[in-house]
Amino acid sequence: MTASRPAGAGATPAWDLAVRRGRSSARARVARLRAKSWHVGQAALAAGAAWFVASDLLGHPNPFFAPIAAVVSLGTSYGQRLRRVAEVTLGVAIGVLIADLVVICIGSGWWQLTVVVALAMSAALLLDAGVVFVTQAAVQSIVVASLITDPSQALLRWTDALVGGAVALVAATVVPRAPLRQPGLQAARVLEKIAGLLRGAGQGLGDGDVEELLDLLSDARTTDVLIGELTQAAGEGLSVVASSPFRLRHRGAVRQMSELVEPLDLALRNTRVLVRRAAVAAYRRDPVPPGYAVLCADLADLVDRLAEELRGDRHPEELQAELVALAEASSRVERTDELSAEVVLAQLRSIIADLLRITGMGSLEATDAIPPLGRDRP
């Protein structure tokens, strides 16, 4: 008599996959919380400070619009923070003021609420406001007209909104150094991915493993998100130095780091093309000179060192000479008439030109630093 199979045994692979995805999702959530911990703490302190100023210093009873304006104004990103603070603060203040005046004059009810929202949104639009401004004006006017009808507190609530916005404005100028270092760290992650792809492509070209290269190609096609994160990090860094008087001395370094987005994007795109042609060459069994795999490995090592420099908040100018030397080596490598192999070589040289821009070369200067290919073919 054979032993019965445990129930659900056939679903073990699916269960394992679900568990792995759950762990990955949990790690991503924890990482997101860790990355936003400064914003959370800053918003919480700003809310408390806004309440303290409006209640304890100004004597306003129940000034809950002050912490609301402070928290909504700060948000959870550094991008265009000062503009967001101004828009939200004015939007809240206008909405609250209009609602207060309407409730005092004609009371509260469904039709009064209609009038309040129409007036608040119209006033915001007449001020040529953005979407955030108009929305906040409408929302806060609804809160006042529908939930807060005590006339004794009229005309105090809009000043609470101004207090919250003022606290948020002060808080917005106080930022840690982390967002200034984030562009360099994210650029290092992009370089590390490029190095991994180059190293995998070189290994695949050496042993001709089609499955390995196809897996590598699938990985390469998921890398657009890295450039998106780099662009966001660079934008937030620029926003910080533009809005915080305490970080003005970092403006040059942050701007220099933000200029790496374009060459890194190009280098990553060229790497994806290289991996695709390497996979095609392996699939078609096209002969590829062994020197191409060596170039991939050598370039991967240099890219790793570039990443180390950026991660250490250093400018990688000292690696410029080694990249030029590798470019010269690529001009002397064995040639072939196979299209896939020639594309791999061309992409290697394009990646070197992109990386030279990261070391401080201009676009044309980097192109001129790549020697012409030798004409000798088998």
C-alpha cells in the first residue's frame, strides 16, 4: 500500500513563491518606512509645534487647522516643497475664511455648503492657483461649513491655518544631509547594475550559455526603474539646496551629481543592447572573438570602482585614464564579420564614452577619446 501524498503537496512551489514574494514585499515596505522616517518625524513635530503656537501662545481654542495645514503642507517628498507649503497654506486659509464668513452671514446647511464650495474654488482659481491650492480650499471650506458651526470661533480658524503653514515653512528649511547623498548612492546602484550585466554578458559570451544570457536579458529589461529612482533622487537633492539656506554650500556638488542622470541612462541603455546582442550571438552560435568577453569583464571591474567612488561621495575623475586605456584596447581587439559580435564591440565602446562623461569629460570630448577601430579583419 503506497503512502498517500500530503494534502497540498503539489502546491509547495506556489506556496514557496508566495512566501518569497511576501518577504520581498515586507522588506520593501520596511525600506520605504526607513527612507521616509525623517518625513514622518518632521511632520509629527511640525503638527505638535503648530498646535502649541496656535493654542498655547495665541490662545485659540481647539486650533486643529494649524496641525492639519502643517502636515499637509510638508508632504512626504522634498520636491517643490516651498511651493507646496505656500499653495496648501493659502488654499486652507482661503477655504476656511470663506466658509467662516458664509456661515456667519447665512448659516449652515446643504445649500450654504454648495455656495461655500463654489466661492472657495472660484477664489482659488481667480488667484491662478494650482490643483493642490484649489482642492485644499474646497476641502477645508467643507469641513468648516459642515462640521464647525460655532460662530464664537469664526475668523480664528483661518489664522490657525496660517500658523500651521508658517510652522511648515520653517520646518521645510530644516533637512538632513541624506537627500543630498541620495543621488550619489542611487547613481552607484545604477553603476553596480551595469557592472553586473557586463560581467554576466562577458561570461555568457565566453561559455555560449543561451539560457544564462536570456535570463540576464530579462533582468536587464527591468532596469528602467533605477533611472526613475535616480531622476527622483536628483530632483529632490536640487529641491533641498534650493529651499534650505543651511544647504546652499552643497549646491554645486548636488548639481554636478544631477548631471550624471543622462550619461548613466545612456550607459544602461547601451548595456541592455549589448546583453541582447550577446544573447542573439549565443543563440545563433555566431563566433565572437574571446577578446570581447575580456573587455566586458575589464569594463565591469572599472564600473564597480566608479560605483565605489560615487558611494563614497567622491568624484571619479582619477579613473578617467583607465577608461581611456580600455577604449584604446578596444580599438586593437580582434575583428570579425559577424554582426552580433560587431554590435557587442560597438556597444562596449559607447558605454566607455558614457562613463567618461561621469568622470567629468564633456560629450564631444568623451567621443573623441575613443580611438577609431582597427581595419584588420580575418
